[in-house]
Amino acid sequence: MDIFSNLAMGFGVAFTLQNLFLCFLGCMIGTLVGVLPGVGPVATIAMLLPITFGLDPTGALIMLAGIYYGAQYGGSTTAILVNIPGEATAVVTTLDGHQMAKQGRAGVALGVAALGSFFAGCVATIFIAALGAPLTRFAQLFGPAEYFSLMVMGLVFSTVLARGSILKALLMVFLGLLLATVGTDLETGQERVTLGIQQLSDGVDFAPLAMGIFGFAEIIRNLENPEARDVVRSKIGNLLPNWSEIKQSIKPVLRGTAIGSILGILPGNGAVLGPFASYAMEKKLAKDPSRFGKGAIEGVAGPESANNAGAQTAFIPLLTLGIPPNAVMALMVGAMTIHGIIPGPQVMTKNPELFWGMIASMWIGNAMLVIINLPLVGIWVKLLKVPYRLMFPAILIFCSIGIYSINNSIQDVYFTAFFALVGYIMIKLGFEPAPMLLGFVLGKLMEEKLRQALILSRGSFTTFIERPVSATLLAVALIMLVIALLPAMSKKRDQAFQE
Amino acid sequence: MSEQISGEPDKESGRGILQDVGAGVFLILISLFFLWQAWDLPRGSLRAMGAGMLPMSIAVILGAGGVLLVIMSLVKGGERLTTPHVRGLFFVLGGLILFGLTVRWLGLIVAGPLSMMFASFATADVRPVEAAIFAVVMTAFCIGLFKFLLGLPIPIITFI
């Protein structure tokens, strides 16, 4: 069995003392940023990129991955205890999780969330390991036209999954693509829209853009709408669910894991959809749907499993195709490139120890997270009581040092300030920044593939429809867009996001 | 660069303007800016695209989308713009810029507390003494972490 020997090699890599420590560190930091509302994994990873310069690539990616899925665990703690989603994917958990906490069952909610996530994490790890090889082989058949169409599909998904108006999300994608054209043209070497600023000839840097929009603009938004923190005062209670609660949760966990794993693979941040889909499904299947919203344990178990499974399978498009499905994965691309690894199908053959080491570390990280989250929950609760007036200057200084250190460049600090301003204006104008970031990330690669495809087809766009795989991908994208725009569906979509 | 684009969208942030009108104008301005900048680049043909082809075509799409947003919003109405949080913008971005201005010139030992103190005033419930103590402690922690533990080449003291 190939998978097992590969996984064994991965565990060999992941179980070195250094990598275990990095995995633990990543999970700790991830939980921390997940717990704290207003600090997202994107800003954190951007800020910690310089720290990983000194590490070997495997260690660096293990740590960054830990931050990412650690944040998913931490986000649910905040959702349950404070009724604020620490992370966007934990929104659904607030519905029943916080109600359970109010009834004095916070411990059980936390326990079910952590155990469900752990189970989902284990399954997703196997899922990645099993799908990695075949998908990689499949990806090697992709020509430029297929790559281009796949990215189009990913971008369409990201707009359908974004909150608010689809037209606006679509325009954000175009804005991202436009920003990606800044810099030296790869084929002709001409400078485009660089305004004579030397730093821009390499293009707009991702870190200042992400940090400005997701770090600083968020701070200002949080200052503008202070959140009432209603930290649960009652005791957290027993952490382990009793037998009947376990029986109630098993099926939701299984279904949530399946939904989350599949949606997570979709390029275009399908992972955010997982918890919503799982919640809706549990509510439909329940004998007594009225219990939902009043502390139904299924409403915690399902979505939490879905969210964690999706967070992990989101690595699949990155590792096999080299296409980042969301902003965090885009930062992973950055981290890989810094270490001289080009993400894509060749990672698995050229750097097998990185590929399998990372997958194995995910399983280890998930086990660590159960320990970090359950017994240590008291620490996280204390942390939630730190007032925002102290928290945001601390975030500011960390981000400032981080952004400066990436290139030792003061100009990057000013770029960040500029993008923070733009990001805040965008928030005010009701634009969702995530699709823009994804457009920006995919822009360069898309342009390259588009040009290659058109050279091969001698300037004819029909090549995208004549090739079957490419045509299928585009058709899926089109169907998704049409369905989302249908009046009946768009109403449902609004409801889903409001819940 | 920040003056060039940043000044323009601020004009829309008055009271009572439809949010999507503002959003559309924002996109139209960006589109015009890119059209102006990419005008002189060779566009080439579909068979061999020039450097200007994509920036131009995307900018046109973006501008058209902006116009569509404005029209739809004027026809259908919708949410209105809310007043921006000027205090937050000023102190948070100011703190960041102060950091940039002082970190090489004076070092982190000054830039850290200075930018944090300044940023603290972004909220109305600022407590200056508490903020000052916190800023100094955090800076010391950051110096320990980033300089000594992680060995990043960030200047600490440059004025002695």
C-alpha cells in the first residue's frame, strides 16, 4: 500500500523533535488568534512569515498550517463562550453553542466541538493522503486552458460564497485581478502601472495588502462597532459529554465531516460553506427542528466537524494543483516560494517529505489541539477578558514589526497603511475583501495561463470550450453563477448568511 | 501614492449617499486611474498579447461594473453610507506611519511605545497611564521575542 508507506514516511518527518515543537507552537498561536475576535489567521500568518525565514521549509509550513487549523478550533471556543464568532467559520456555532453555554452546558459544547473536530481532522487527513496522489496525476494532464478554467471556476465559487451582493463580489475579483497586473510584465519586461515606484516593479506585495485589509482595516472596523462581550459567567461544567449526548452527536459528526471534506476541496473557499450546509442539514433531519437555536447539541457537533474537515481538505487544491483556495492558502504559497518551493503537482514528487510530513503533522496537530483546547480552556477564557483598548495596540505593534521585517522595508509599512485605508473604504462601501484577495493571488498565474493558451490556439477563445475538461469546469462555474443569481436561490442564500 | 487614490473616494463618505453609488464611483475612479496609467502600453493582439491588454480590458470591465452599480442603486435604492470613524482611522494609521517614520531613525525602543501610545487614542475609553505602561512592557517583550529569540535584524537603539 502506497499510502501507508508514504504516511509512515510523513510521520517520520513530523515526529522529529523540532517539527513536533513547531507543530505545537503553530497550534498554540492558532488557538490564540482563533479565540481572540478581531485577529484572524490571515493577519497572523502574514505577520509571522518573517519568523519562518530561519526554518527549513517543512518546519515552516507545519507551523503555518498549525496556525490555520488551530484558529478553527479556537474560533469555536469564542463562539460558544462569548457568542462572537472568533473566526468566520464559527458563525453557526454561536447559534446553539452559546445557548448551551447559557444553560450551563458550556463544557459539553466545548467537548463535543473539540472531539468532533478531532474526528473530522483525522478523517480529512486520510482523505488528503488518499486523494493527493490521484489528483496530482490528474493535474499533470492539465494544460494552460484547463488551469485557466479551473481558476475561473474557483473565483466564481468565491463570489457565490461571499456575503452580500454577487455583483459586488464579482467586481472585487476583477479589482484583485487588476491589482495583480501591476508590476513588470513577465513576457515583455515592460513596467505596468508602477508609477515609477521601484518596489512596485515586482508587483504589489501580498503581505502589506493582506495585512492592511485584514489586519488594520479590521481594527478600525472593530473600534467603530464595539462588540458587547457577554462572556458566560456560569460554570463551564463537565467537559466530557455523557453517553446519550455522544449518541446524539455521532451521526451529525459523521455527516458534518463528509460535507466539510467535500466542500473544502472546492477552489474558491468552499470550506466556509461547510458549517452552514451541515447546520441546515441537521435541522432538516432532526425530529424536532424547533430545538435548534435553543441549545441542540447536533447544531454544534455537525458544523464544528464540517468546519475543521473543510479547513484541512482546503490544502488539497494547493498541494496538488498549486491553486490556493483562500487567503490563508495564498500566504502558504508565499511561504513556499520564499523557501524555493513552487506549489503544484510537482511538490509531491520533488519534495515528498514536505508533502507527507505536512499531512502527518496535521493529524498530530489535531490531537494536540484537543489537549490545548479542553484542559486549558480556563486560560482562554481569561484572555477573552482582556479589553480591546489594550488588545489593538498590541496587534498594531506585532503587525508593524512583522511587516517591516519581511523585507526590512519601511516602504512596506507605508504600503500597509495605504491598503488599510483602502480596505476601510471598501468595508464602508459594502465590499467583501476576500474575493479581491483571491483574485489578486490568482491573477498572475491566470494571466500567464491565459496567454499561453491563446498562443497555443492562435488567438482563439474557442480553445476553452473545445477542450472537454476546460469546458466542463467553465460550465460548472456558469451553472453555479446562474443558480446563485436565480431569485429563489438568492433569497435562500441571504437567509443562510443571516443565520 | 497614497495621496493619489485615497483622497478621491473620501468625497463620497458624506451623509445620505447610497452605499452602492459610492461603491460604483469608487470602482470607476480606480478604473479610470488604471486606464490612464496603462494607456500607452502596447496592447498587442489575442495571439500575442501585449503588456497593456489585460490591465486595459479588466479596467474597462471594472468601470462598466461601477456604472452598473450606480444605475442599479439609483433605481432600486438601498443602504446609505454611514459616517466614517475618523478618530480610529487617524490614530491607528497614524500609529503605523509613526512606526515607519521612527523605526530606522530612532529604533524600536522609541518607535514601539510611541506608535502604540498614539494608536491607543483611537478609542474613547483610552486610559493614558495604563496605555503608556502597557506600551513599554509590550515593546520590551517584542524586543526580547523578535530581536533576541528570533534574531530579526530590526534596529533597537540607533541614537546613542
